[in-house]
Amino acid sequence: MNSPTPTSPSTSTGPDIRLPAGAAPVACVDVGGTKVAVSVVDQRGVQGRRVEPTVKEGAPDALAQQVLRMIHASCVAAQIRPGDIAAVGVASCGPFVLNQGCVELATPNICGGLAGAARGLPNNWTTAVLEAPLRAAFASVRVENDGMAALEAERRWGALQGVDHCAYLTWSTGIGVGLCVDGRVLRGKNGNAGHAGHMFVSDNNDALCGCGNIGDVEALVAGNALPRRFSKLGYTDAASILIAARAGETGAVAIIDDACRVMGRALYNLVVTLDLQRISLGGSVFWHHRDYLLPRLQAQISGKLPALTGTFALVPAGLHEQVGDYAALALVV
């Protein structure tokens, strides 16, 4: 497929990516623990964007059926025939397991059968079927970990352009990471490289992760973990804690400082393990409070083992809040 053309400089919503005239349209799917976003891209650019809450009830293929329906709706809105779609790129939260070569999701924030009823998800799925129904409908489908796909987008159009030793991290509903060393994006045996959200960096064990771990990074600081841990203090979501911290409320400041210590240690571990030059950060928890969080995260890295961290840079995502949309596009162009 011909390369897409950025037709205008980057703005707060990212570059205006359009396919060359005559190129067949592609569909871009971003599957997260909270929402699914679908759009199609042709010579006019991104068209027919649709966003819905992620389906978590019904049969194990309910998510795949949601994606198929949303692709069709996106095509209708963009006045594109679904049969003209040349390829479908899916950037999805993981982990992945392979069933007859096709990706199914064993995702803590979607599959309730992993950690059990205590996690509160409305299903008993151990995997959510995804790739096989898409392959039955479209000739070309590529499903990749959303952290890895976002890394590819950041390397092509965002804050990681020209950097051969880098990572992308999203701090959102969950924690996702994409990794690149020596100019090569790391995938792992089942496409799961970068699941640093499930590393242990603290002795705190008061939080159950959807994967079944108690006290891993995601269980402690993810966007859906913070309200589960601190709702008894009156905080209904991660944003309410951050707003209170920025207002100087002592308890909220302590919560966020501890969250940044946990996340900062995870970032430090990635830097020194892989000898990285730069990590770009995105995701809803980070992005809306990046000016407050970035220096606190950087403080967990600066001054520690300067031979490895002295020239390292921690930066906001160059593609801003649209990194998920461009992540799926990067898979199919």
C-alpha cells in the first residue's frame, strides 16, 4: 500500500493523514478497556469516526461483533462500501493469546473470568474472541498490542521520530507499553512484549488487578484502580483525585505522589533495562494532567544511574489525545 501523506503540519489534534488518490480505504480500530473507537481513512483523511463503550456482556465474541458493526457504521457515515476496505488495523489492549493463529484477548479490564467475581466485571470470559471474525469479513487484518501500535505511530508521526531506542507508555484505564531497541519494535512470542503494567515495583499489596495479580503497577495506579482503592475517601475517579491534588489537598497529594513513585519506578526500570533514549507518555490519566505529573515522574528517574539516565528524555506524546487513532492507522499503511 502506498504511504499516507501528512497534508498539514502537526496540530493539537495531530497530523492530517490522507491516503494517496486512488488508494483503497482502510479501517482503523482502537480497542480499549473503556471504549472502542473506529474510523476509516481514504484520500480525504479520517472519516466516519465512531466511539462506543467496550462491550463486556454476552458471548465471548461480543466484542468482535461490536467491532464489525462499528466498521460498517463508520463506512456508511463516510459513504464508503465496506467491501472496498483494503485492510483493517486493530490496536488493542492485551494480553493476547493465540487460538489457531488468531488473536483472542485475555485482557484484565475486559475479561471477568481472569480475576473472578471480586473484580466486578459482568462476564466470566477468560478470553474475548477478536481476530477470527474480522478475518472472516475482511481480506487483510492486523491485530497488535495497542502500546506497540501507538509506539509505531509515535515513531512515524509523533514525539519518537528518528529515535531508535524508545518506548511509548499509556497511563489510562490500564497501563500499556510499546518497546523499540536498535530500531526494532519488540513483539514477543504472542505479541505481548511491553506488558510492564503487570510488573511489581512496590510492596503494597492492597489492590487486585484484573489479571489476578495483587499489587502490580496496573492494580495500584491505573485509571480504574485509583477509584477502587480510594473511593472510601470520596474520590469517584482518577480525575477527582488529581484535581484535588492540584488544589493542594494533603490526602490527594499523598495519593498522587505515591502513584508517581510507582509509575516512575516502572519507567526507570524500562530505561535502564533497555538503555532507552526517550519515552513518550499518553493516555487519559496522564494527558489531562501532564503538566502536574510529568515532573513528578521525571523525579523518579533523574539522578539515578546517570550513565543510563543522564541523556534520557521523558516527553508527552507528540500525537496528543489522538495517539490511539493513529496507532491503528500505523498498522495498515
